[in-house]
Amino acid sequence: MAEAGLRLDRLAILGAGGPMLRLDLIVAPGEVLSVMGPSGSGKSTLLAAIVGVLPPEFRLEGRVLLDGRDLTALPPERRHVGILFQDDLLFPHLSVAQNLAFGLARPPRGAERAAAVEAALDEFGLAGYGPRDPATLSGGQKARVALMRTLLSQPRALLLDEPFSGLDAELRAQVRGLVIERARARGLPVLMVTHDADDAAAASGPVVRIGSDARAG
Amino acid sequence: MTEATRPGAALRVRPRRGRRGLHLLPAMTLAVMLGPVAAGLLGTLAPAFGILPAAGLVEPGLGAFRDLLGWPGLPRATLLSLWTGLAATAASLAIVTMIAACWQGTRTFAVVERLLSPLLSVPHAAAAFGIAFLIAPSGWVARVLSPWLTRWERPPDLLIVQDPAGLALIAGLIAKEVPFLMLMTIAALGQVEARRSVLVAQSLGYGRETAWLQVVLPRVYAQIRLPVYVVLAFSMTVVDVAVILGPNTPPTLSVQVVRWIGDPDLALRLRAAAGAVLQLALVVGALGLWRLGELAVAALGRRWVWSGRRGTSMRLVRPIAVAMAAGSGAAVLLGLAGLALWSVAGFWTYPDALPEGLTLRTWQRFAPALAETAAETGIIAAVATLAALVLTIGCLEAEHRYGLRMTRRAMWLLYLPLLVPQVAFLPGLQMLMLQAGASTGLDAVIAAHVVFVLPYVFLSLGDPFRAWDSRHGTVAHALGAGPDRVLWAVRLPMLLAPVLTAAAVGFAVSVGQYLPTLLIGGGRVQSLTTEAVALASGGDRRAIGAYALAQTAAALLPFALALAVPRLVFAQRRGLRHG
Amino acid sequence: MRPALSLAAAALLATPAAAKTDPADWPAVLDAARGQTVYWNAWGGSTATNDFIAWVGDRVKEEFDVTVEHVKLSDTGDAVSRVLAEKAAGRDEGGAVDLIWINGENFAAMKQARLLFGPFAEALPNWQHVDVEGATVRTDFTVPTEGYESPWAAAQVVFMYDTADLPEPLPDMGALLAWVKANPGRFTFPQPPDFLGSTFLKQALYDLAPDTAPLLDPVDEADYEAVTAPLWDFLDALTPQLWRSGRAYPQSGPRQLQLMADDEIDLAISFSPGEASTAIANFQLPEVVRTFVMDGGSIGNVSFVAIPYNASAKEGAMVVANFLLSPEAQARALDPGHLGYGTVLAMEKLDPAERQLFDRVDLGVATLPPEELGPILPEPHPSWMERIEADWTRRYGVAD
């Protein structure tokens, strides 16, 4: 009955000056949908609306549904929607392992949590990096820890906000591949906003254009 | 089965995040701050217009004002308040502007920045004592230079400290207000990208100082306007510094008002209230005058910009700027050194540059009393600061969660307790509290301190709190953390350094409070500051030295902790080193 | 002129001060006092008196389990106005002030407004030793004390002089003026209405007035202009020759002491024959300072303690007042190493052991022996002080 995936049901974001953005779409599990548009077209506001941190000067109409569940009235921490930004946004006051534990859902509890964190580090080729200060990691390592932290929180959808634009060309392809592969493997619907056609192409999913050249979508 | 798949799960969730009264906090905070000010003003206005029910006076009248006008010292005292306030503010602002225009981005400027915190934390009264001893005709400077250079075998009979024109008072105020305005300016500079603007202007052929004055100053001034007003209002109405450095024939209006309040004759209470109302009007008038001055300077500035004159180099101003800033800093630091020396001095007479011998007698004598007073001072400051921090963080968090952002007008309200002269509302507040049967012990003093501590804590913490990258919050939410967990586990730890700095600022402000402690405490609450000022009436430099040093230490220690604690806690976290 | 509103207005609203414990039943007083905390409001500008008060606190704690908290005032008027504010606010019990170091116009004002507890002073056990004939313990600035305040220290005007610059004592105000004219800038006095500064004015008035008898009656009953004219002539001549040309004044006695230590002045008035010796012992004055009194006699008065009508710890306050009258406390106060204040006890009323406490005190290098202190002049009626202070402020206190 419940429709799987992330659905934006006649979603409209209204700013002080009237409607800013209207979307009606569905992202299927394992699919990567790219939203493209120039800066100022409201891409980041859209993600904020889905996560549930829409700034108070905006108003939302329509619904956001995840696996058939209406998220619109839920606080962000109960939506189970993960988000990755261009910057890694690892918490600078916590170690790598503490960052991962912050994200790790419960259960596991107690000593099992340490084991789960270790396992994740192993899986991403970062074994032994747990006690490290995130500021001492390389760009690629930080991106991997950020992805790992999000996945450990057991999200049911993943949002990407220009996630790779801070990385150089080689790393970019690598990290992009990793994110898309992991998301697909878990069957997560992925909504990515980007202004880079390469990203959209690599995602090999549908592309929606918003803003002044929205017609192209 | 997880919650999401349970049918109707979403319907059972309340549509709004748990508010728990947090959204009421901004209004409550304003009430905590403005309530006492408003009540106190009423308590002052009524007797000024002849209404003092306790003495059976209920008919309004202007007798108190007539009585005030009959006081022969009024014209001079009024002029003195205006002159010292305006002169101290203008000079402080000029020094700060010169330093920033000439030296921003240089190593000299970095040194200035580093010296700020210690200078800021020196309480006004302690700085004033130090300066008084430094510049008096029998003071340290004269002693070092005499008699070999000055030929003064005995101290010259020169009217330097407590001069009728208030020059010593102005100097003492400048020495303390320059660091404050400097701090505000540095904070503002960060927001206006000053370096890049100056670079652009320089590439268009303007000298550095000219460029700074034309493209940076207008934007910086817009940011520091309120602090400048605070400096003006404070300088016009300060009591403790004026008692130490200001004239007495007559004193400034605020000092005289406090003397009348202390007189057993009830009639003088009315006169004091009328004087307080006059003081309030004076401050309002001076602020208006200052505003007109701002407009005039701005008009001149626009003409200057339009003229396109590149201006010859202002290189000559640079050493003057440094000399002025160094002079005001050195006055405070050397003055403190002099007090430190007095506190361990044996007999020390003019013109010896150093005491005949050193002794710990003074400290041994005062140690027990000092410890007790320091503990009370610390308790008041700690509780007041904690309350101010809780309210500030609550307000800022409410602003973040519900978008209850402070309007410009609300910012003015925040500054109001710093703009309204203390003598205009504290006596009224004291009277009202007595009439309401409220206790006048420690708790009342703490509550009064919060009124003055809160604005500074808010100003200190507001910018870093808002500048925090809220995407960290978004990520944490998306990872399943509720708003409270985000606040406690992510935001506050990341903001540890600015939170502690704000706490240190609040602590120092509380330690330095004189009138609120004296009046609201009813004499039963003694702080290092009230003790030091009471001792000042006696003039025992050894005792004053010991108390002023203790007072400075009480204010300085939290700053040291605010610097050290984040470094220790986050020794292994490079990402927070520059936070 | 001030509006015709004074403490009397507040007095209309007064309730009579009633004692819960009768001071005559001393054991009951001691009982009630046990465990009480006495907030003693006393001027806090002198480290010597602060230390003495702290010592009193230690002793009464030991002996009677009464805790003394010294509320350090910068002006005794602060405590008076505090009690007044409490009365105005209707707080007739549990007041913040338990004991005040007081005399003169503050006492007159509080007594007139019925802000004092009592009478209690003459019921104190140690009253038996008090020198009721010699020291003026039953009048305070001509106002009868009637047991509403208890004496604890005798004071007398002396002049301290720096023998390095002023070798010989000055016999009268005329000589003082001549010396100041020859040595401009080397003399000043605390700024009236500081009590010591006002005392200098009164001392000068005694010395210069043709007839001093009217000074003991209220000022309204005398020809004020005629009596004070010589004083203003004297001050008109003196003021321009003062320290800082009379454009600034020290704000208190100890501040004046500091000026002497800094060698800014060579002559200063003091209200305590032992103060100079005490200050020398504390490094606060050079060792060459000595004291003298003028030939025509000098003003003497007595310091008292009083208890406000709404004090929270009246019994404890009485215990402290009584302790202040003990030979132990009086002998310590006399010692210039501690305080250097004159005693209010009559030596012949003490037993030999108690008298010995006083004989052992070394009065110090700068203190005149009692026989050289000369005649004591009584304080004028307080109304004289008010008038003279107001006139002084108008003439010299608001420069230009």
C-alpha cells in the first residue's frame, strides 16, 4: 500500500515575495534524482524543507512523504532523512569515532556501539582512525567519514547538497562513486541538488531543472 | 516494526517541536532587564515631583526642582558632567579610530589586540586609583623625575588630580574606554571585510589611512554606534571614578546626587531625585547632541569622498596614534604596578622612587577580610553571570529555533540599562524594594547585577552564537538528534570558547559594579569594589593597593580561565583552535 | 533654603521604639544576645579603626557568642538614611542596621526623629566606670544623650606638624594664618561637610569669635552674622594660600594624612591626640611629625554608639556597646599601636589591676601627655555646624 521512496506531493515553498518553488515528483528507492538550477533558485531551501529545518521566513504547502509516511509535521530528528553537504561538517570538538557514534542509531547499545563504529571504519578503509582529530584527515577521508556517519544513523532517504564541489576532479569521481554505490546498495532514494552537469550525469538518474531555466526539465 | 511503518504514526505527533516555554524567554529576558529600570525610574520620578507617600507627601509639585536650582554648585556640576562625558567619549573614539586606520593588519595592531583583555578587565575604580597615584604632584612619575630633573625638592603645589576642569577624570575615563571601544571595533572590523575594502581603495590610489577613513569607518561606526552611546552615557554619570579623580568644588552632578541620597535630611532625598531626573535629561540631551555631530561628520565625509582627493600620506599620524594608545594602556598598567608596590611598601615618602623597605604586613593584615569579601564578590558575580548566560543562550536559541530574531528596536532595549544613568533609577529601585518588603540581601544584589551583566554577556556571545554554521545543526538533526541534544552536544561544545569569554566579561562587569551593590545591598553586601571605594575615602594607599589588586585579580582570573580551558579541553582538536 | 520638611515629618509616622529585653536585666540581655549577629555600621575609611572593630568582633564572639559584621561606610549619613528609608517603608522590625558609630548632627537627627532604641546606655554594667564628670558623655554637641547612645572614645582636636618644615607649634589661628601666608600651599583641611573639616571651621570660630557663649545655643537665637564675620574674614585670607590654592581639598582625615606622608603639606588637623603616633607606627607618617594644641584650648567630643529603633539584634548591640566600655577595650583603644583614642573611663573608678592596663600603654613619640592637652572646648550646638557648612560650601565649596 505504502508507496516506497521519497515523494514530494504538490510541494510549494513560498517566500515573502510569493511562491519560490513548486515540485511534484517521486524518487524511487535506489534512484538518484538530480535537481539542477542556478544559485538563488532555492535548491538549498528545498533540501531544508525536506529535512525539516525550513527557515521561519518561508512557508510550505503540500506534503513530503517517505515510504508513504507524511514527514511534513515531524521534527527533523524523526524524519530519518540523511543529508550531506559540500563541506564534511564533522563536529570539530569530537574525534572521528565520537562523530560516528553520534550518528550511530540505537540499538546497538553499550559495548556493541564501539564494535559497530570499528566495523564501519574497517569497511571504509579507515581502520585505526577512530581516535583521530577530524581536522587532521585528508579531504577524501573526511568525505568518507561524513558519509559513514550519515549511513550509521539508518536513514531512509539521502539528500545531497552540492556534495562534491569542494573536492578536486579525481577525488570527486571517487567519492561520488562511493556515495552513489552505497546509497543504491541500501536502496535509498537519493535527491541531489547540484549545478554541475557531470554530477547529474554520473548519477544516471532523472534530472529536474528549477529556477529561470526550469522549462528544460 | 519501526514507528514509520505503523499506520497513523505521523498523526500522533504534535505538529510543533517541544517548546517548553523557550519561546517566552526573550520576552522574559527583556522583563528581567527592563523591569527594574522602569520601576526604578518611576521610583525616582515620583519624589522628584514631590510625591513621597512615606513622608506624607502626595501633592505633586516642583519644589524639589526649585530646591535643586537653589543649590549654588548646579551650573558647574551640570557643565562638568556634560564636558567630561563628551570629551572622554570623543577622545576615546578618536584614539581608537586613529589606531585602527593607521595600524590595522600590522603587527602593532596584533599587540594592541592582545593587550585588550587584561586592560578591559581592570575595574574602573582600580584603574582610577592607579592613575591618581601615577600623575599626582607627589605621584610616581614626579618621584621618579625628582629632584634630579624637576628640581622639586618637595611636591609642587599643582592641581593635577581632582582639578576643577575634570581633566584627570577625563584621562581616567579615556584609559578605560579606549580598550572597550577597541574591542567593539575589532569585532565590527571582522564583519565588514575591512582589509579587502582598504586594498581596493589603495589600488585606486588612496593612502591606507585615507582609504580606511573613507571606506571602512562609516560601516564600522554603524556597528559600534550603540557602544559609543554607552560610553557617552557612562562617562557622564560614573560615580566611583569621579569620586577618585574628579573635582569636588563642586563634584559632577551624579556624585552630588549620591551624596544627597546619603544625607539624613529627607528634603535632600527630593533634591537628589530631582537631580537624578536632571541627570537623565542631560544624558538624553548629550546623546542628541552627539547624534547631530554624527550627521555633521557624515556630511563632511561625503564631500570628502566626492572630491576624490587622494590626500597626502597621513604617515605622521601613525606615531601619534601609537603614543596615545600606548599612553592610555601604560597609565592603567603602571598605575596597577604602583598600587602593587604600595601594598608591600614600608615607609615611602616623596621623592623616593621606591619605598624604604618591603613588607607583607598589609597583606597579612587584610588577608582574612579580603578572603571573605572576595568570596562574596565571587558568589555574586558567578550567580549573576550564570543567570545572564542562561537567559542569553535561551534567547539566542529561541531566535534560532523559532526565528524570534531581535529587531533593531529590541537591540536598543538591550542597551537601555547601560544608557539610563544608574543614579537615575537605582535609588528609586532601592526605595521601591524596601516598600515592597523585598529582601535587600545577596539575592537582591545579584538580581540587580544581572541587569548590567546581561547586556554585556549578550553582546559578547550574540555574534559568535549566530555565526555558528547551522548546517552542523541540520546534520545533527538528520542524524536523529533532537533540538536539545544539538544544543548541548554540538553547539555549546563548539562554542565553548566564546561562551567562556562571555562569562568572563560578565564576571568582570559584576565585579566592577559599585552603585548597585552599595544601594541595593543596603550596606550589608560588601564587594571588593565597595570596600575599595570606601577605603578610598580614607586614602590609605597600602589598603587601597591590596583591595584594588584583589579586585583586578577577581576580574582577570576568569579571562585567563576563558583562554586556558578551551585550550586544555580541546588540546587535540585543531578545528577549534581558531574558533 | 530647604523646604520645611525634615526628619520630623517622618517622625509623625513613627511607632514608639520598644525594647523586648530590658537593659536593666543584664543576664537576660546576655541570654538573648547569644548567637546574634550585630551589623555595626561604622565609617570604614581608617584601617586602624577597621582593625579595632575586627578585634572587638573577635572578643565578643569569644566571650558572648555575638558575631560582629562591620558594615564599612564612607559616610555615617548612609546608615542614618538607611534607617530612615526603612522607617519610611514601614519596616519597624528586622532592620538592616544594629549599631551605629555616631555623634553630633547624625545623633541629633536620629534622636529627634525617634529612630533610636533606648534609653539603654546608663543601664549597661560598665557604665559604672564612665567618667561622667570629665568627658562630655551625657551631652553630644550640646544635645542631651539621655541614654540613647553609649560613649566609647574621647577625642580632642590637635594639630599634627612636620617638624622638618615647621619647627615650632602655632599658638593661635592668627599665627596659623601668618605661617600659611609665608608657606603657601603647605596647609589644607578636609573638605566640609567632612566632620574633621567642619571641626577646623568650628575651632577657628572659637579662636576668632569675640564672644563664644552663643555657640552653645541654637544658631537662630544668636546674631549669626556678627559671630561668624571674623571667621569668614580669616577664611577669605587663608583660602587662596591653602594647598592647591583652595581649589581642591582632601576628602577625609586619612586622605589629609596621606598628603602629609607625601610631603605635600606640613600641618594638618586631627581629632585624635594619638593619631600621629599610630600613623608613624604604621608607616603612614614620617617620624618627625609631632602634635600641638592651640593656647586657647581645643574642641573635644566623644564618639558614641547608638542602636536603631528597628535593629534586628538589639541585645547583641548592647553587649557590644558594653564591651566597648570595658577597661580591656578602652586600654587597647588608647594604645597608639592600635587606635590612639582617648578613654571615656574615669581612672579613679577602676581597681588597681584595671588601671594598670592603662598605665602600661606607651602613648608614643608624637602624643602629648594628658596634662599638656590643655582645656577642652565643648562642641557648639549642631545647628551652628549646619549653617557654617552650608555657608562654607556656598563661599568656597563651589569654586569660581
